[in-house]
Amino acid sequence: MKFGKVENPEIVDFTLPPDHPDTTIVLSHYKSNPLNVYVGCAKWNKQDLKNFYPRGTKDELEYYSRQFNCIELNATFYRNFPPEQYQKWYGKVPDDFKFFPKVNQTISHLKRLIDFEKLVDEYLEGIIHLKDKLGTVFLQMHNNFSPKDFNRVVKFVEYWPEEIPLAVEFRNTDWFNDKKISEELYYLLEENNVANIIVDTAGRRDLLHMRLTNDEAFIRYVGANHRTDYDRLNDWVNRIEEWKRKGLKHLHFFVHQNMEVESPFLSAYFIKNLNKIIEDQVKIPQTLNNSQTLFD
């Protein structure tokens, strides 16, 4: 992932900003039970997850799904798959595994939420075959998709079927810089039970709005291929512990890197530390459980 990449990550202030004041209010509506946690990577192929698969691994998804409990399914951004493909993926993974697919780019980037109804229906006709293994679907908008097209967002969110969880990622800073616009956006998401995605990447610290809109924290973490990648994850564990106390029920945390060198190691490190604060222990990848980081 090149988004937010910087040449000198050592000079970036990676401190997590304070929560938006309304995050506490939102979480107060929920009673905190054991935190429902899914942590994983964005891809499962060998080319990206180097040094992860044992020699001789024949089926990458089957192996990956026995190590992690979820995957951020970016493949659906680039193309729609036939029902048979989703059924095949469904059959390869354990019962507790979940896929978190990205909405197709034709809807978000090419059509830019114009005349999306038929396209959304076609997209949903595919992903519904993941059945109980379907996690939150996420819509990622282009950097230049701005609040002038707010009405399109309203129409899309209200059209989306409420039985399928949805999260949205906005990258244009105008969504967060203008108080009136941001309040209207957050209200829309809250009223429709849509999660507000938080992106943690070196070159776009402005996307750390720390504003939750329901009981789900959907976080896309982008490591900078630097020693600080691990310290940043420690900070996230601390913040999630706070949110859990306040009422957070669902954590969906996906680890990327600008260059996908050690995303599985970062994910395993995060899980190890997160397990210290949650009741339900998330499985740690066996091949990484006792591994050192690339920076040791």
C-alpha cells in the first residue's frame, strides 16, 4: 500500500490524537461485553506475505485462515467474482473466519456513487455467498471525493441493506475539517449504524479522526517499514483498552505496510499484546508465535 507513504518515517509524530469528544458518547450507548476481535492482513498470497508460509504450502488461503481469523478482501475492489468463487473461499476457511470485502471500484471510484443501485445489487449477489463468514463490507472513497457530493453518500448509505454491516473510509480532508460537514456526516453514519473507518498511515495523520459512529472500530493500519511500526501498535492496544471500557463491542483491525514485508509479524505482535486486555484470546499465528521482528 503506497497511500500515505513518506521517505523519512523517523521524523513523523506518530502519537495517536485524543478521541473526538462524541466517541465517548457513542460508546456509552453500549454495554461492554467480551470484545469481539478480528485481526488480519490485507492479502494472503505468497508474493506479499513473504517468510510467512512454510515451504511446500499448496493452498495459501487454507493455511492463512488457520493462522488468522480474518482477511481484508481487497480483491473485490478490482473485480466482481462469481458466486462459485465465494463458495470456494467459504469452504476453505474455518467456521470462525470472516472476510471483510471492499466495495468494487466501479461504484466508488468510477461511478463515484452515481447510478450505483444496479452495481451494488450485482456486487451483493456475489458476496452474500460468504454467508456467516461475511464480515463488515467497506466502502473506500477516492481522495478527491469531497463533501460537495454529500447527497450521494446519503443516498448510498440509505440504499445499503441494513442486515449487511457497512464501514466507510473518506480520504478527502474536507470531510473532517469543516465542523458542520463532519457533524452531518457523523450523524448520517450513526443513524444508519455505519462504521467510520480510521486510517493510520505516516503521511496522512489527518485521517486519525478518532470518531467512532457505532460499536465497531474498523481500523486500517499502514506500517512505514520502520522500527516505529511496533511502537505504534502498542499505542493502539492502549487506546482499544480505553474504548473497551467505554463500551466498544467490535474491533476489526487490518495491518498493511507500504512495502508488504512483515505484515504477518506486525499482526502477530499486535494480537499478543491485545490478548493481555481482552477476555477472548485471539489465536496467534503458529509460525510467528516465537518469531523475532525484522528490527530485532
